Amino acid sequence: MIEAKIKNKDILSNIPVGKKVKILDLKNDIETKLFLISLGVLPGDEIEIVSKSPLGDPIFLKHFDTNFFTIRKNQAKFIEVEL
């Protein structure tokens, strides 16, 4: 499992609902990279965690004001973010 607990860095799957974060890096998962890039979500972009299902999977995200999408928890663990 990837751990990124340095100062204000974390992985997306650990971020609580309502927080906005900046994507720093997409680690080691080409499928997740291609999925996010196809949606126009790139490192450096800000996303907001809108909601999570009761078991935390999937995670509902907001990118800018009009782009909403979901991502699986096992994909979110590969996305390094800055709080």
C-alpha cells in the first residue's frame, strides 16, 4: 500500500468529504492515469471530495465547477494529493 504522510501530502482515498485538494502525482497505475487524463484531470488541478458511499467506495469528485465523476477507492490510493 502506498503511504504519503509527509507534511501536507496524502493519498486521495484518505481525504474526508468536503475537502479540496491539489493533485500532485498519479502513481504506478496506467489505467487510473488514462482515466483521469481522458476526463481532463491532470497533476496540478484542484478537485473536491463531494461524497463517499457508506463503505468508502466509490468516491464522488468534483473537478472545476462542471465536471463530476466517481473513482474507485483502489484507484484513489494511487493519487497523491496536497491538502
